[in-house]
Amino acid sequence: MIRHSSLIEMHRSNGAVFIEQDGWGIPAHFGSVADEYQAVRAGAGLIDFAHRGLLQFTGPDRLSFLQGMLSNDMRSLKPFDGAYATILTQQGKVIADVRVLCSMNSFYLDFWDSRKNKILDHLNRYLIADEVEITDRSQEYTILSIQGPESAALLHRIIGSGVDLPVRAKQHAMVDIDGAAVCVIRDSHTGEPGYDLIVALSAAPPIAQQLSDAGKPYAARWVGEEAQTILRIEAGIPRYGIDFTEDNLLLEVGIDHAVSFTKGCYLGQEVVERIRSRGHVNKKLFGFLLDDPTPASPGAVIEASGKQIGTVTSSVFSPALERAVAIGYLNREYWTPGVEVSITSGRPRSATVAPLPFVPSP
């Protein structure tokens, strides 16, 4: 059964065209992918992240338990701090990537909802003598996002100009919007400045309408999956289930900011440290600049000197670069930017290896 956001009627009235993804019906676009892209680049884009899951961790052992299960360092977090991390198997493979939020008496993890059952099964398997309670809050809260250079100005129109907003990545604060307690998180999913709002499900429709109304002076638009994909690829942000899966080692994915190499023991740490001490993985996610405007297909073969050296995971036409770009896995002997390769997607096409991100964040 396909699940839908509580904002589905609002999205329909805004002209949304829906697609099915991981069991959710989500907006692919709202009539113009180009206009949605431009809204994020020049003003403000509004995103419905109803397909994110949320778990709350309470109990006296919550910190020590998560410290042993996540790849990043939880002990350094103070209340209202946050971090990006992964959950790994004993073999160092990525079960999920998560955002961690530290509150006064809890930790919260949010992630793509499609990974929730896998995450819960995995964590409960190791939750033996720890005094920790894991509560699924996914049916009580949802996440809205504002992305773009005018995101702070738009948010201030709703919460008041005198309210301080979080300034560091993953830092968060509680604000009041018409009597509803809202957690505002500083975060970017597009390469542009942005904020996520964790709101009670019942409060989501009126708050979403307020964002739409307050965003008119900034030419704000709702942004569907297609424009989001272009923006995240330009920003070099890999997506779980598309660019990496449980088949990938953590250090292959290029998300080194999700791991602490000094925190000590955690599940999968032995493999991560062995790879680091050895100096490299055998393949890694890289960018590619294609020589024509047509994107490559996912799974397209990357070749050099007549042999396969990698595989494309995502590819789009980049409005910022006015050419097609791709990200994919590349064998380590070809990790030098500027190296010429061939990508076969229907027909062979020339491309060059490029560092990520394609479009630097402001």
C-alpha cells in the first residue's frame, strides 16, 4: 500500500505530479522542474520530507549505547547539537545513514523511512543489558524543509525577526509557530543554506500553508524529487538506496564526515580502521563531467583503456554547469581529477573525472 504525506491535498492543489518511491507517493515535480531548481538557487524552495522516519532514544544508557552503534562521536554532542552518522554491520557495510539530534533528555535519529525496520531490527539485536528505550515517533511528527539563500528570511517572517536561528550544521532550536512547538534544524540537502522543521503531524498542514504564504515575496516554490535530485548531485550528496547500499563499505561512499577516527570502539570500527590504516579502499564515489548534455543511465559502465573501471549511480543535466554530470564508483588507480574516461549508456561518451561537489556551497 502506497503511503502519502499529510500534505497530499495541498500538493495536488499546487499541481504536483506524483511518483512512487520506496512505498511512498511523493511529488516528482510541481509543473516546472527548472523553476523549482531556480527557486532553491535564488530564493527559497519548500520540501516535504514526509518519507523520513524518526526514532527517540531515552534511558540512562542512551549515550553509551549509541556511541557503540554509530560511526560518529556522540560524546562530543551537547544539547541542541547534532551530527551525521552511519549504522554499520560488523563488516563495515552501511545499513543506513542517519542524522542525530541531541536534546536535554533524549537522542533522536532521523533517516529515510524505508530503512526504519532494518534499523530497528539491527539496534534491538544489540540492545541486551542497556537501559535504553527506543520509541518510534514517525507517526507523530513529520519534516518540512526550507532550502535556499532566502530560507532564513522566510523563516523569520513566521517566527519573528528577534528569534535566533541555529547557525551550525545539525544544530537545532525549539521555536513556537502559532502555539505549535517546532524543532528547527540548520541543514542543507541542496548545497544552499537551509533549515528543516520537525513538526507535529497535526500541525504540518497549517505550517506548510504559512510557509507558502510567507514565501511569496521570495518567489518560494514547493520542490519535487526531480529538482531535489539535480541539486543534491550538483552538491555531491549521495543518497542511500541510490548511490550506496548495504553492499558498500563506509569509506567507499565519500561521507567521511559521518565517521570519527578517534572515538574508539563501535560496531564496524575494526574494518573502518583497518581500511584507514591501509590507506585506501579499492573503489570510491567520484564525479564525472560528461561531454554532452544527455545524462547517463544508472548502472552505466565507466571504462578506460578498454576495461571496466567503475559504474554510474546517478546522473543529471546540471543547469549550473550546462552539461550532464554523473556520480559513480571508480577504481582507485583513476582517482585523479581530469583523467579521461568513457561512459557507455546506450553509446560510449567521453567524460572526465571530477572532484565533488560539482557546485561549491556558498
